[in-house]
Amino acid sequence: MKNKTIPNTGAIFDLKKFAIHDGPGIRTTVFFSGCPLACWWCHNPEGIEKNTFVNGTLRKRFFSDPEAGFTGSAVTIEDLMSEIKKDMVFYDQSGGGVTMSGGEPLMQPEFLAALLSACAESGIHTTLDTSGFSSRDVLERISGLVDLYMFDIKLMNDKDHLKYTGVSNRQILENFRMLCDSGRRIWARVPLIPGITDDIANLDSIVSFLVDCGKIECVSLLAYNRIGEDKFRRLNIEYKPGPLEKQDDGKLDEIRARFEGAGLVVSVGG
């Protein structure tokens, strides 16, 4: 970031305290506005754009403009750190910290780097929850400031990835390999979307990819839930997958066994 002015303000649409599914321990999750992907099943469609008009209230948020009906707000590093530091005792006691999520934090690389640096200076563990879609330069720029990556692997077939997320997976997979090769701590996360990502061919391809990359700390299988459907309705956006049912325990056990059978450490949920 030489010769660049680091911005003090970023676009944030929410902050969640006492999060227990966004990395190790008790965490504060910061939701960055803006995402380069448009996943059909997105759980946070209000975070795809920098400012999203909401017809009705999704829920009370830390950073929003409810009078204007927008989610997302310009928030300073100081304001964020003021809220984050209030829960230091919980981070220390549980081995938790702060998770950068979204949206996609890598879309605001300078602000992300500044926030990660502020956390590091305060001795706070940092996790980056990411789609992995960014230039290699951006990832390399912030890699030394991230303690743990939670990296989504959705679809291995590039045409399918383009269809269901709006972008190619080529850079994503290259970035994943780069982080593995550099020895970074990685939790791979696999969202299980019925009929889209949870078919056997895709899952077996993901298993092969992860085994080939090696050095994956664990794999989190994210069972489908319908939280995004109502958000799409409130935003007056078509929910392309249509009504879907969450996988039952038998299906999840079957999927888990495929990953564990390849020697991967697996969790189901967060």
C-alpha cells in the first residue's frame, strides 16, 4: 500500500456481537458492504451493493440509515474499534476475536487492511470470511494481518460457478492454492445448496481439490437454511432457486462421510 492514503472510513452494513459460528471462540463479526458475486442463495443479499434499499426492516442493525431505508453506512475505524474492544474479555476467555465478513471484505482492501492492523495492535485474533474472489495482489497485501481464513468453496465446475454466482471460479481456486502453499490457517467452507452444490459429482470434486491442496485445518459443511429467502422477498428480488428444503440428518451424515473418508477433518454447521 505504498504511496496510498489508507481510508479511515469503510462501508459496513452490520456488526454482530457474541457470534459463535464465525470462527473460533466468541467473536464480533463485521459485515462489509459490497460483493462481486451474486449467489442465487445469498444469505445477505442486502450486502451485495454498497447501499441497498430495504422495503421494510430486516432487523435492527448497528450501522444503517433506517429513516432512508438503507442498509449500509460509512463507518470509521475508531467507531468500529470502540465497539469491538467492548468485548475483549469474551475474546480472551474463549479464544475468540473479530471476523471480517460481508458482502466481501476484499472489495475494500485498504479499509480492510487498516481494520486488521488496528485489531492486531490491540492483540485481537482476526478471521477473514471470504469468497476468495480478488486479485492475488490484494490477498498477498493483507495475508500477514489475517490469523485465520474461512474460505468458501462452492462449485468446482467453472460453467456452473459462473451460472450460479455470476463469476468464474478460476481466480478463487488459484487464491485458495496460494494461501495453502504459503502455510496460512484455512477452514474451507462448503455451502450445501440442494440441487446445486450438494450433488455427488460436485462434492467429490471439492474433496479431491482439498486433498490435493493439503494443509486444510478443517472443512465446515454448511447445511442449507432458508434465511435468505425472506430477505430476497423484502428486497423485491427474485429468489432464483425457488423454495428449497434443508438437508436431513441422513443426507448430512452421508456428505460428511465422503469428506472424512478422504482424511479431512469435518464439522457441520459454523
